[in-house]
Amino acid sequence: MPHKTFRYEQVISKIEETISGLQLQPGDKVPSVRKVSEELKVSLTTVKQAYGILEAKGAIVSRPGSGFYINTFTKSIIKRTAVESYIPLPEFIEVNTMAAAMVKNTAKYSVINFSSLAPANEYLPISRINKVMQASIKEERNIFQYSFLEGHPRLIKQIALHTFDWKHSIKQDEILITNGCMEAISLCLEAITKPGDIVAIESPAYAGVLQCLESKGLKALGISVDPFTGLNLDELETALAANKVAACLFMPVCQNPYGCAMPEENKIRMVKLLGELNIPLIEDDALGELSYDKTRPLPAKAYDTYDNVLFCSSFSKSLMPGFRIGWVTAGKYQAQIERLKFAENISTNGLLQDTIGRFLETGEYNAHIKKLRQFAQAQTTRYRNAILEYFPDDVKISVPAGGYSLWVELPENVNALELQREALKFGIGFCPGQIFSASKHYQNFMRINCCPLWSTKIEESLKTLGKLVKSILQKTASVIPVHGLDASATQILL
Amino acid sequence: MPHKTFRYEQVISKIEETISGLQLQPGDKVPSVRKVSEELKVSLTTVKQAYGILEAKGAIVSRPGSGFYINTFTKSIIKRTAVESYIPLPEFIEVNTMAAAMVKNTAKYSVINFSSLAPANEYLPISRINKVMQASIKEERNIFQYSFLEGHPRLIKQIALHTFDWKHSIKQDEILITNGCMEAISLCLEAITKPGDIVAIESPAYAGVLQCLESKGLKALGISVDPFTGLNLDELETALAANKVAACLFMPVCQNPYGCAMPEENKIRMVKLLGELNIPLIEDDALGELSYDKTRPLPAKAYDTYDNVLFCSSFSKSLMPGFRIGWVTAGKYQAQIERLKFAENISTNGLLQDTIGRFLETGEYNAHIKKLRQFAQAQTTRYRNAILEYFPDDVKISVPAGGYSLWVELPENVNALELQREALKFGIGFCPGQIFSASKHYQNFMRINCCPLWSTKIEESLKTLGKLVKSILQKTASVIPVHGLDASATQILL
């Protein structure tokens, strides 16, 4: 399968050559976008895109109002996961029991929680939300009665408006409100698969998706993820040719745990590939709003001329985590998904829907999201630097283009489950790599969500984690590493 | 299978003899409980129970503070459904598409809605709820963050306390909060069945349950319901002997649509029967709190010494319909159900849980429920009388012992779907009998929910319905009745 070469990739090479020619050092300023545009005779947009990718790759960092600088920490950027050469095979998953136990234990025992993925209280517009909620209670006569099956009209209208700049904007009657993005995904899977079917997912993938597949008796086919350009499309093509895949489930924008985003060209290629093969794509956009770009990248759904993308999104990561308000627009599968929703829990609560609808009506959402993106980027940068400082030298860390997560590769003989057990003794919670794999990979990986507001306490906790990693390293220097999950995995946590 | 004779049934016969001997007429006062107790030499409790049953049967009515009177409308009481002689066979269901379309259309076109089952706004403690919600927002630092997987501790504690007078009270760690009772039921079905399995249900059954079975590819085995004593246990025994039943799903207290409650002895017999056969019982208690008795009858779960009852309940019918807060306690299946909940939508929103928890803490819930029960009984009585007045003479109506529903048997050649289509033209919505059957029965039945507060407008709507029934009767006098559902069923509604 020939690898597609994109225009901005050529530009990136030229920029890299320029930087190399200038012998720039970490911390040095790089030539401005305008200057490069003039020198290379390419449009400003293309150079901006190239700089964006270089930034996402961690090669450069932007300082608002000042331009781009060579990153101080380029050496420790995660390149590709340890399973690069892995040939995907569909497998049943056994992660559910462990993950549920973990969440319960982390909630119970952790004081510093790096496993929950949600904006900190300080970044939630609580007083504004409360104000519009009061208005809803006062003005909506039937707000305490059952809501409409498809959702509250005010929220649905606002969501439709929010998609107006997509190439194919979503109509109001194409939207169903759900109990968060996870319910949207779960309904999509129920609508288009049956037990035993194969679903192509990312590797690593969001643990919740793995649990959902497991609970429905579905097989997972893990497709590797490039830390910077997301899903490996060549690998996907090969895998689809070799397997009867019932559905794909990917996060094209702000992948979890990598935080990477697929280039526009890749999204277009993916939508075309799956559309022509008539394999439905469930697009998990839970974190899409949190891209560090000024405007969020378009979802794959925006390119969907095949009516083949089931788009799932949510306000959990961008506005109110605890409200559990998400939505789905599923093209030709919409009616079926509505019926499933109705059969499973009738409808979503109306008050919190109307509240979000009213908040969106105020027009404050865009400013809120902008602030949140800056916060998320600042947090991940700070956490990243601290991990680089306090963890062993050979630790590798992703450079997210969005979201709150860092995907951390520990030395090979550190078992993240053991680290988790030790960390919980200090009240520190995080997700071990194992729960991001359908194939018992990533045992020496961990996901750190940079959600708790940066403080000396957070810094101390990351320092403690670093020390624990080092002590496990010393201890296991002469011991065979423990691979995968075993029956005692959940016990470890108790 | 010998039919069990219960002590209170003998007492009932004696009371009926006494009433007959006294030649009492509709509207006459019947002998007091104390007097009957003395005359028949049975305990006050037993006589009270017997009078309760007679009241449930519609033979007598109580007037608070004044005693019992012969009912004016005894002649039109529904005795047994038209499918009495029906031998149950497991069948796949095809009601989902129709029911979902109906709900959408009814919500859209009906002005007077007799299909929604929820207390009227006038009976919701909205200002109290709003007050405790404000306290929650003020006092609970993390109320806008993801809630605990199992639910908010405050609500869980209050629910556990609420079950303290059950024979086996529920412990806090045995409770999972769900998006309403329907999600609880859906999770239970997922935990204990697989597609193609047979589930014994009531006939008629709540339409939502039928849809849920259909969406999971389960077969339904309809067991007939006695309008006064609920599930026919002899028929259940026979059906269980003849079929490999994976689970049972019943409403022992306040059955939907009948509103009947199983006598204590029957619940005990049912729990024992299913416990010994090791067939799990999903108990749908969505309406259990709305028994017209002074104290609610115990659920079957209260007698569950087999750890075999999966009890599902909700605050939708008793407190806040739109909050979508329910709960499940599922004995040995609890951990599995928790994992499914986590995999499908992570957790239920915390704010509305804490709000209900705080309302329960105030101790006002019991007074609220008492008021609601009286309201429900007053409403069903008024609606019932109006239907008797305005519908054709041979219409039969259930006499509920709880809840808001009346189950109405129309003349045989009235198709409830046609009636529904005609009624929607006048802005009147109700549920046709067809959606309460797994076997295309009840085409001449309708469920009227007596939720909208009684008014001349309601009376006029029931009058209009009566006229429509009569006009269909005239029209169809010479036409072969339409049976069951057909492909155009959903079209009719548009």
C-alpha cells in the first residue's frame, strides 16, 4: 500500500532543514510563519499548518504573541508505541472487571486523581450554569416532566447551530440526546453490531470503549495510532482486507490517550475508504472541542458524503462532566438508535439539557471553550515538564494536540499495575496502560490526566510517582517482568 | 395444580354473604371492620385485608373517616381480559418501532395527554426540590464532576433507609443508581439473558418492557394477569414447566396497566417457586410507591431469601419524572450489573441524585407520597366514572389498587389504533392496547393514564373519546375487524 505524501509534510521537511541549517538550539526562536512562507513560496495557511504539526510533534513550542521556539524537551517525545510491528488480530476483551474495580478504588482511595478526565472545578462556569438553570426551572412549565425521546428542543437547536460551519451541517431532527458520549457510542454499537462481530478500534484505545465492546461480546481489532497523525490508515486498509469488520470506532480529533489529531487529508481518506466498503464509522468526538488549535479541527463526520459516520459527542469534557449530556447523529441509523434509546432508558433528563441549551444560547460557550483549551494546554505542558524532571531519563511522553491526557511510556520492566498499587498507598490515582489495550499490551504505559489544577501538591505527587517508578526499576532489575493481566489484577487494587 | 385458598378469601366470601343478606344497594354503607371482626370471630387485620381486597375489586369504596360503601359502578368492572384462555407461547416481539413512533407523535400532536405516566406538575414538590438543589450546588464541591459509578452516597443511604421495614432491608453497597427504572431493567436483562432467550412477562405488560425485550432479541412468554390478584401463578408454573425460561419480569405491586397488586401469599409463593427453580426474577417496582394502601405493600424482594430477585425502582412516578433517577439492587448479579452500567454510560448525573437524596433527608417524602396516593386514587376514580358515563355501556374498566392507569376494554370491533388516530385529530393522546402485548392481543383495549389534573377540559376530552368509540362502532358494524398490527401501524399516526 503506497504511503500518501501530503503537501505540508514536504513543507515540514523544508522547515526542519532550515532549522537544522541555522543550527538552532532548544529555547531558540524559529523563523516566523511569514518569513518561511516567503522563503519557501508556500501559502501562509500551509506554513501555519506545518508549524502546528511541528508543535504537535513537540519539536517547537509557541509562546503567544512572541512566535515559535525550539522545544527544550524534544529528546523525550514518544515516537511510536512499543507495538509498532504488531499485526492486528481480532480478540475478545477481558478488561471490564478490572477497569470497573479500578474506577471504584481510585475514587475511594485517591486524593490526587490523575485518572478522571474532566475539567477542574475552577474551569467550570458554575455560577453561569446555575443562573440559567434557575431560569429554566422558572420558565419551563414542564421541565420536571419526562423530556422528549429525542431530547430537549432548545439544546438540539443549539447543537445544530454549533455545527453550522461543518461541510455538512447537522439538522435538528438528526440529533438524539444521550446520557453522555459513552451512551451514544453504546447505542451505535448495539444498532450496527451483534455479539461476535469484529470492531476495529485504535491501539491504544480509551478504556471505556474496550469495556463497552467486552460487555456486548464484540471482538476488537486494534489498529495502531501514530502519536502525531493518529490512526495508521495503511494498517487499517490491510486489516479491513484481512477481516470481516462490522464497524470502526475511532477518535479522529483528540485521540484518547494520545491527544493527537488526524490531518484533514487522512480524515477524508478514512471516510472515503469506509464509505466505499460500507463499513460504518462510529466517531468518538468526546474530546474534539479541546483541540489546542484556535478553531477545532473538523470531525470526520464533516466529510461524510456517504451517510456512513455515526458521530458521538458530549458536553462532559467541555462544559459539565457530571451532567452526563451527550449526543449522537447517526445518519441512516438514527431511527434505529432512537428506538434503542427509548427501549433502554426512555429519555435523558430534561432540566440539565435545557440548562446547557440556555448556556449555549448566551453565546458564552465559545469564549469558555477557548479558555478551557488554553488551560488544558498549559496544564499538559506543566505536567509534562514535571514528569520529564522527576521520572527516569528514558521515560517517553506524548505531545498532545488537544485534551488533558499524557500517554507515558515507562521503562519496559515497570509494570503499571504494580505502580498503580504503590501509588494508591500515597493517595495517587492514575490509569495503567493495560486497560487501554484489547491485547494485553501497554503494561509499561500509564495515562496521566492533567486535570487537577497545577499546584505544589500536584508537583509533589508527580515527584512521588517518579520515585515509585525508580524504586520499582531497582527492585525488578533482576526479576522477569510480569506480562499482561492476571486474575489477581483487581486484587492488587484493594 | 391445586389452587391455593387463602384465609382472607374465606373472609371475603363471608362478608359478601353478609352484604348480600343485608340486601345492600350501591351507595349503602357496609358493616364496619370492627363489627365484621366480632361477628366472624377473625382478627381486625384479616378483615381489614379482606375489605382492602373488596375495595380493590371495586365492590366497595372507602370514604375517609366514614367507612366503606357499596360501589356505584360494580357492574362495569373488568373481570379478566379477553385472552383468559390463551396458552402462552414464547414469541419475538414487534412493537418497538410502533411504540417509539407513537410516543413521538403523541408528544407532538396531543394537547391532552393520557399516555404519559407521571404525576401532574401540581403534585410535584418543585419549590422544595429547587431549594435542596440550591443547597447541593452550594455545599457539594464536586457536584458538577463525574459522580461515583454506583451513585451518589447521600441518595444511596436514603434509599437503604427507606427499605428498613422490609423483611430483608437493602444495604448501601447493594444499590446502584440508574437512569430511571427502565435502565435498571435493561441492565438486569443484559446481565442475565442472551439474545433468543425466553423471558416470562405479564400479559398485558408495560409497553416499555416489551420494547426492551425486542431490542435485545429476547422472546416473551406472556403470563395472564388477574385484575385483582395480579399474576396467575398456576399459569406461571405450567409455563415454566413447558419452557426453558431464562428470567421473569413482573410488577407484583401496582401492575402496569392494571394497577393491581399481588396478595402477600402470592408474592411469597412466586419468590419460592422461582428461587427453587433458580430462575431470576426482575421485579419492576416503578409504581410500587403508589399503592392506595396506607402503607405500601412489600415488594417480592422483601421475601427474597434466595438472593434471586433483581429489584428495580425509581423516583420517576413518585417524585420527579424528568430527573430519570432509578435504582437497582440485584443480589448476586449486582457486580455484573455495575460493570454493564459503567460500560454503557459510566455513571448517572450527580446533581439530581444528591437533590433527591437531600429531599429524602428532610423527611418530607412520606407526607408527599401519601398526598400523591390520595391524588392518584381520586383521579382514577373520577376518570373512571367519566368513562363509564361517556363510553358505550359495554365498556369495561379496571379498578386499580394503585398507580394512575385505567385499563379499558372497548367493544370487540373497536380497533384502538384507529381510535388513537381519530383522537389525535382532536389533540387527545392515549396508548392503544396493542403495544401492551407480545402476541398482538388487546387490539380493543386502551390505557388511560389519569395524570392530567381533573378539569372540565379533561371531562370534555373523555366525552370526545367516548363519541369517537361510538362512531367507530357504528362504522364498523358491518365491517370485519382489523386484527393486530400491520406495516401501516406507524403511518396511521402521522
